[in-house]
Amino acid sequence: MSEPILKAEHLGITFGGLKAVSDFNMTINKGELVGLIGPNGAGKTTVFNLLTGVYQPTEGAFYLDGKKMNGKKTYQVVRAGIARTFQNIRLFKQMTVEENVLVAFNESFTYKMGGAIFRTPRFWKQENDMHAKAIDLLHIFGLEGLANTEAANLPYGAQRKLEIARALATGMKLLLLDEPAAGMNPTETEDLLNCINTIRDRFGIAILLIEHDMSLVMNVCQRIQVLDYGRTIASGLPEEIANNPQVISAYLGADDDTESEEAN
Ligand SMILES: Nc1ncnc2c1ncn2[C@@H]1O[C@H](COP(=O)(O)OP(=O)(O)OP(=O)(O)O)[C@@H](O)[C@H]1O
């Protein structure tokens, strides 16, 4: 059997005295979409930061396609094939929609300096290939008609989709989506859900999704892992998670906290 795309073994990190994530274990195979959920402060974003080299683990290890990734810097992680979107959208706002995707392609297309200066046939072929690939990618997200629009002028939902398109353009194996439906209305969320299903089927990549919108998580994820205070409290199929008493109590506890905070 082939290696899983992602394998995390006993991964953890301590900040001062706080164990933000401990004994985190996860396997994601090609074409699988796994949800990572948990109350606020449970450690979800820290897991993403560990998997992208923003933080170095203080315990455990993780592997991409069988290759150990501990100690790698963020750019090395991206090159190896892990891409990520953020809670707050990070696009090149002054660039067009197409340019945002083209920037992400630059690793996979290389032409010699001379070719770029003298505009050789090879240079133009690569330019055309990149344009065709960018439009193809934008088409999946229904953004091809907006290719020449400045990213800053896109509606919110379209900006979120462009962020994912750009992550896909890096040619990655593992896509980490951090709350992609945050701030979206129900129509935009449904549209996003369709896009996520399409890219998983079409690109056969592994996806790890952090999301607070439970209907989205339950609808798209094949498996779900739940964190609370940095530890995994449950892992399984969506229906198992929805009925797990420990998960329900972790979320209800979080609600109680919010209510008491609001009352103060
Ligand atoms: N760089 C850091 N230094 C110190 N503590 C940190 C750091 N990053 C995260 N933490 C702490 O680790 C814990 C987990 O935070 P994290 O942001 O991963 O939670 P989360 O599940 O993503 O929460 P949310 O759903 O609110 O985004 C929190 O207690 C947080 O304060």
C-alpha cells in the first residue's frame, strides 16, 4: 500500500508551561478530506502552524508522503507539497485574480534569464501554458470571468475561493484550509462546499479542514478529529462525532464559557 500523504505521530508543542498541542496523531490518505474541530483555543491553528514549519514541534514527528518534515522551514514545507489558506484572507490585493494564481505557479515553470529578456519561442510557450493553466484553475472556482479584476475588488466569497485556487496552483499534495467559510453567507458557503468536493475529486489531494461551521464539516469530511485543550478527545466518522458525549460536552462547555463572558 502507498504511503499516506500526511502522517503525524505524537506531535506536540509547549509554549512556556502551556501544552498547546500534545500527542497529536493523524493519517490522511490521497483523496481524503479530514476535519479538525474543537472549541476556541483547542489547538487547531497550532496544528496547522506545526505542519507548515511556522512552529517546530517539541515532541513527535510528521511525514509528508513518507518524508520526515521536522526541522523544515516554511518555504521548504511549501516546496515539499503542503499549502495553506488562512483565517484572515492573504491575497496580493493589488494584483489581478490571474496574477495571484500565476505567482504561485512560478516554482513549477522555469525559463532561463536570456529567454525572458529576448522573448524566445520557449518563453512564449511557457507564458501561454501558464495562462491556460491559470484560467483552467480559475474555471473550477467560477472565477475565470474575473481573471483581470484586481483581487481587492472581488466580493468576499470570491476572495476566499481565489485563496484556495492560489494554494492549488502550488501543485501541493496536502491542502490545509483554515476556516474557509468564515464570514460567508449560506449561499457562498454552499458554493464553497461544492468547490472543495470538486478539487478533492479532481486533484486527488489530501485536505485537512479547520471549520466552525458544523454543517459544512459534517457534509464534506469523511473523518473528523476533535481537539480540546490540545488533546484529541475523539476521532471518527461525522455521525460518530456528532453523537459523541465527550465532544458534545466540550462544545457545551465552550458555550457556557461564552455565555458567562457575555454576561460579565
Ligand atoms: N505563539 C504562541 N505562544 C503562546 N501561546 C500560544 C501561541 N500560539 C498559540 N498559543 C496558545 O495555544 C492554545 C491553542 O491556540 P490555537 O490558536 O491553536 O487554538 P484554536 O483551536 O486554533 O482556536 P480558535 O478556534 O480560537 O482559532 C491557546 O491557549 C493559545 O493561547
